[in-house]
Amino acid sequence: MAGGELVALPEQDRSLWDAARIAEGRALIPRQPGPYVIQAAISALHSTAPSWEATDWPQIAALYGELQRYDGSPVVAVNRAVAVGFANGPRAGLALLDAAAADERLARYQPLHAARAELLTSAGEDADEAYARAIELTANEAERAALSRRRAS
């Protein structure tokens, strides 16, 4: 947050990130496969990309596919759908997100609705209902304000 406002990942100034701590964290990633190693690899790809545009979304999507083998939770399915949406286009992500949304445990899972709104917007489709639902389910005021700004634009 900058001055109490949410700064979305694509809008963050990565030159302000602590490169030494990122390198230290990457060095600690074990080399044997498993869900924690996969999660660490995903975080490493995010943290070492010099910009949002340079993020290796195909690799992140592939890693989420692997993570689903270890952890078939609906939350992992949502995260994979978002990564696939950034890697292969919003419609590909929406198809996976819609499949994940069939799990009734996600009905009140705010990140699903926020992700749906972002992917719909990227696809050039009406996202108002998805933004409204995400805002309704958001307890964090800064996040609510960020979603409201995105909805208004």
C-alpha cells in the first residue's frame, strides 16, 4: 500500500523491491518437487520479473498446473485460471475460472469474483456484476476502493 492505498502488482515499482532478500529467498528454494517448492518457484518468477509485462505467465501457469496435482483445492484452481488467462488470453482463463466457480465452496471467495472481473475486462466484456460481487465480499477498505476504481474505469 502506498499512503494507505492498494497498489496492484502490475502498477508496483519493482525497483523498490528488496533485491537482496529476493535473491536470498530464491537461494533457499529446495530442489526436490513438492507443493511448497512449486509455490516458491511461482513466487520467484513473480519477484524476479523486471516488470508486470515481463512476467513469465506461461511458466507460472504450468507451475500452477503442477501444483494442482499436489493440491487440488479450488483456490489453486482459481489461481491457475488467472495465470492461464494472462498466459493464453482472458477467454482461456475465464473457461477455467467458470469451471472452478462451479465449486460451491467458492461462492463467497472474493478473489474469484475479482479475478473474473479482471478477466472479463481484459476480454472486452461487461464486468460490472463481477466487480459488484467482489466489492460486496471485500472486507478490506483499500481493496474495496481499488476495485471500485477499476469498476468505474
